[in-house]
Amino acid sequence: MHSVVVPSRSAEQRDSRESRNGSSPNLDAVSLAIIEQLQEDGRRPYAAIGKAVGLSEAAVRQRVQKLLDQGVMQIVAVTDPLTVGFRRQAMVGINVEGDTESVADALTGMSEVEYVVMTAGSFDILAEIVCEDDDQLLDVINKRIRALPGVRSTESFVYLKLKKQTYMWGTR
């Protein structure tokens, strides 16, 4: 397990952030540098970050809290699902008839669904699912996802081996 900083992808957080100030936050070079420092090591001390970006520890602490409050980033522990009892992962491509957003919203409420993205292309939605076993995966897809109003079809891509999982894209 390691700690990483990931950009916040929660639509709820993004919507509330935008409604508070009318637009997405405008990040300066120092905030971007703080994010990059935390992406290298989410447990890096604020004093070390301050030294790297030219701020005091207190100023870094305030900036990090502001970035968290605005939903710009999250600091989370990322695990290998196999080591914590989740033996089946899959990406599910979903085709929707009608309102894609309502299906995406319903998917976000399912505890087994870790990632939901609305797409253009062969699928309307991609959802990453993490389950304890094949029986649970079958239940989620067959009885819960396919039962959602508007779901026309699904295609499952079962993960055989996770080769790379990183959140180190920086702030480009």
C-alpha cells in the first residue's frame, strides 16, 4: 500500500466547487508544485514541501487544506486489491438508451463500482468494478447494472493481471 494524491474526480465535489465560485479554481505555479510534491509522496512532510516550493510549513498546510476543500485533489492510500481480499476486477462497457447521466449517477452509488466515466465511442459509460469473487461480479453486472433503467447492453473486460497503476501524471 502506498499513499498518493489524485485529482478529485467526484462530480459532486466538482459541482459544489463550481457552484461556490462560478468556475474551476485557478491554480498558480506554487499550488501546482505542491500537488506534484504530494504525488511523489503523499506523506511528505509540509516542511519538506515548503523547502522545495519556497513557502513556510504553515503556508503549505493552508494551501493543501484549500486544495482539499476545493476538491482539486484527494490524498488517499492505494492498495493492491488482491492483497485486501478483492480477487476480481473488471471494466464494464455500458451502452445506454436515453439519459446516460442518470445511469452514471446510479452506478456511482454502487459500492463495488470504483470508477465511472461517460465516454464517446463504442460505449456510453465505462465502469470499473472491484469484487471479492466471480459470483459477486456476476451479481453486480447481471442483477444490478443490467437492471438499471436505460441500460441497453454491457460488455465485461475481466482483469487477469494488473501491470501498472499509477497516479503520477503531475499537473501538466
